[in-house]
Amino acid sequence: MDRMKQNLHQASKASYQDYFGKSISLFCASLVGMLVVAILYFVMTRGLATFTQNHISLRSFLLGQTWNPTQIGANGQPEVGALPMIVTSLAVTLLAALLATPFAVGVALFVTEIAPRRGGQLLQPMIELLVGIPSVVYGFIGLSALVPLMRHLFGGTGFGILTGTLVLFVMVLPTITSLASDSLRAVPLDYHSAALALGATRWQMLYKVVLRAALPGILTAVIFGMARAFGEALAVQMVIGNAVLMPKGWLTPTSTLTSQLTTGIGNTTLGTLPNNVLWSLALILLVMSLFFNSLVRFIGRRGRMQK
Amino acid sequence: MTAIMTSTDVHLAYGAKEALHGFDLSFKQHEISALIGPSGCGKSTYLRCLNRMNDLLPDVTITGTFKLGAQDIYAAKVDVVTLRQRVGMVFQQPNPFPFSVYENVAFGLNVVGHYAKADLDQRVETSLKQAAVWDEVKDHLTENARTFSGGQQQRICLARVLAAQPEVILLDEPTSALDPISSAKIEQTLLTLKANYSIIIVTHNLQQAARISDQTAFFLNGQLVENTPTQQIFIKPQQKTTSDYLNGKFG
Ligand SMILES: Nc1ncnc2c1ncn2[C@@H]1O[C@H](COP(=O)(O)OP(=O)(O)OP(=O)(O)O)[C@@H](O)[C@H]1O
Ligand SMILES: [Mg+2]
């Protein structure tokens, strides 16, 4: 009787460990949560200061095409139109994704379905290696090989959207490929045999069943690729030309949000308008990355419902 | 009645390990043939030879002859895709694609060729009716097939095979994952399908074999022990081992 009572009321060693483990992970989780909130707060307050303290209108910031934060413009306000950067950022991101997706899906199909042995042994490590190469290396190669090539082929300076797109294409290709392969690999073998047993050819099986079943995952892969492209600063900065001008063609110097941020951040003082507008650019990046994230979640939820 | 599928001197090895040890077996047209035997005796292995699904496994050696009608299905020039359209298969686990019911059933047709929408609708409906699942899915044709119950999914899979109008339907323990009511529905379906199709079914359920099949083949350790009309085998089997198995002495 006594013993039973004791056992039930006294915390066992196991439950103590359980409690201890829980507190540690709770602590870590809240630390991460606090960090996120702090970053959000920081970027928000700084980014919004352009509009609250410097009284720049949101409209002229988002739609203006002239970027000249250090000089007073015609309307008595410095001109800080971010539209060229927004356009360029979106353009290189979309173009890179558009170019990379067919390649990535092709390679992913090859690695997972067509030649899983050879593909797995050779291509997979290569792709993983490509993911790990620092972006400055890509930028450097772009600057020393791609820019002169573009100049040679098309004239002009060789800097611009086209060069930026090509560098980003190479950078997002491995990301999209490896995520797309994961989602192809997650398609149950049942579907393969069901399709083949119904008299589908291997191509019909891949195209009508496997790719389709993996579609939510592939879309997610593309969005992750786009998020990477949109947020990439260094490599793009090295090949885009860094002039805040509307892109007039494939190869005219221009700037993305990120490249302008990295270019400008060292030359401004905290609390002044030129500095604040950079934070506003960062805020746009943050909003976009939130957008990409929610897109991924949305697709993930739709995909789960399908299974 | 003529034989629809015949196989002679069947040997099959997975790598160096032989799983089927040489026997002859044939199936009559418009009959239900049951394959029974203890686990691991080679029923699924044999069944997969009949639509060449074993081709998909690495390192499988098959010898002997298999014929559909008069044609050798392992002959060099045979198109496996056409063969599988003529010899359909329903698996043990229901495996509908994660698409709508309609798309699942239409899949087999779309693989073969292009059909007008009206024809497609008609064939999908007929197949689902034949598979005795129409009433349960007719208002949900656009819903994901994987959201239905296991029994319904299995009948959708059967409809998917029927839509392609094969001559022979292979079923590998199609009801082992199902409740008795769903199983009974599938059994009923198979009995009505017999008029137009030849059916070969692997089952662990001896009552099921007794209820629906015309011919029963008993396998043991990669060998065919006997192939006897169902009415006889359960009353008066030819072999002692069969009788022992049917009486639950092993297996
Ligand atoms: N893919 C495979 N690779 C190697 N050996 C296999 C493979 N599939 C089956 N075997 C072996 O072949 C033999 C027959 O297996 P099979 O699956 O045909 O038996 P079964 O009669 O269908 O059994 P069950 O009633 O459990 O489904 C078994 O010894 C099994 O281990
Ligand atoms: Mg089996």
C-alpha cells in the first residue's frame, strides 16, 4: 500500500528528464521566436521611418523611377523611386526560375526515375556540391566569364538582366533540382506499378502519374528557388551593373533590391533618409519572403489534402 | 471451353534463388480461376509472370512458355504495353492515383488512345457500374479517389482496369485488406464479370475460392500441387497435401 502511493506521487527520474528536455526545447524555441520578432520589429520600424519621419509617400516610393536619395528633387523631396529595382528583382527572379525549372525537373527525373543508380551516384553529389558553393564564387565566375562573353556576343557593357538571370539560373538550378528530386522520390512505388499494369508506357507513367503526383512538391521547389534568387545579393551585384535605372533591354546596367542594399549600406549614416530608404528596400524583401513562405505553405496544404 | 492463358514448364529465379520450380498451368476462358497456397509459395510471383510485371524487378530469370491465346507473351517482338492492356491487374493494396475518381478510371483509356468526352464519360460510368461502385461515387466523380474507403478504392481500381477492357483480369488478394461487406461486393462483381472476362485470382480465403471460382490451383513451395475444378477440390482433392492444407493441418 505504502509503496504504491510513493510510486505514484514521487516524480520518477524519467519524468524529471522529460520535464528537463521539454524546458530546454521550449527555451530554444522561444529564443528563435524572439529573434524573429526582433528582426521583424527592427526592419519594420526602420523601413517605415522613410514614410513616417521623412514623409515620403508610399506611392512615390513604390512607383517612382528615379533614385536619388541624397539630393532634393523637383518637388522639394529627395527622389526615392524603387520601381526600377523592384522590376529588375522580379524580372531576374522570374526569368531564372522559368529557365531553371525545365532543366531542374529534367535532371530530377533522370536522377530519380530514369537512371537512379548512375544518377544517384554521380549527379546527386554534384548537385549537392553546387548548392554548397558560396554565392560570391558564382558572382566572380559571372563577372570574369559571363560579362565579357555577353559583351562580346551582344555588345554594350555586358552587365544587365540577362547576365544576372544566367548567374541566378546556375544558382537556383541545384536548389530546385534537389527539392524536386525529393518530391519525385516521395511518389509511392504503388503508383508506378499501377500505371504500368494498366498498359501505360514508361513515359506515360512518368508524365501522367509521377510528375503529376509530385507537382505540389515541384511547385514548392520552384518557389524555394525563386526565394533564393530574389534574396541573392552578392552574385547579382557583381553582374547587374548597379545603376538604379529601369532596365531598357536585356543588357543595360540596372540594380536589384538586394544589390542596391549591399552597394548602399556602407555609404549612409544611420537615421538619415538615405539610410532609411535602404531599410525600406529591406522591408520589401521581407514582405516578399513572407509571401514566398505563405505560398509554400498554401501549396503544401493543398498537396497534403490530395494524398 | 478453350484455354485463354497457358503456361508450360515455368521456372523463375530471383537472382540465384529459384522461386518457381517447373510446372504447367492453364486457365479457361470466361472462368474464375483461384490460386491458393500458403504464404511464400509463389502465387504472386506466378501471377506477375502473366502480365510480365516481373520484368520490372531486377535480376529475375524466367523460363518456360507463357501464352495468351496462341501468342507467346515473352516472344521478342511482343509489346509489353499492349500485353498489359489485354491482361489487366488489380493489386493487393488498393492503389488509386491521387487524382479524381473520373481521372482514375479514364486513365486506362487515355493511355490507349484519344476518346471523345462523351465516349469517355460513357465508359467511365459503365466501368464503375460493372465494378459495383457507381452508386457510391456517382456524385463524387471529381473527388480525390484516395479519400474513399479501402473497399471503395479497390472497386475504383477494378473499374480502372475494366475501363481498358482487358481480356484477362489478374487479382492478387484483392480483398485481403477489406471488410467482409466490401469483399462480398467484389466477389459479386467478379461473378457477373465472368461472362465477359477471364479472371485469375490469388486468395488466402479458402471460402472465397470455394464461393466464386470454377477452377482452383494449389501451390506449395514453388510447385503446383494440383489444378482441379473447385467443386471437386474441396470435397475430394487429388493429393494428400492438398487435403492437409484445406483441413488446416499446415499453412
Ligand atoms: N522481389 C523479390 N525478390 C526476391 N525474392 C522474392 C521477391 N518476391 C518474392 N520473392 C520470394 O519468392 C517466393 C515466393 O513469393 P511470393 O510473393 O510469390 O509468394 P506468395 O505465394 O504470393 O505469398 P503471399 O501469400 O504471402 O503473398 C518467396 O520465397 C519470396 O521470398
Ligand atoms: Mg502474394
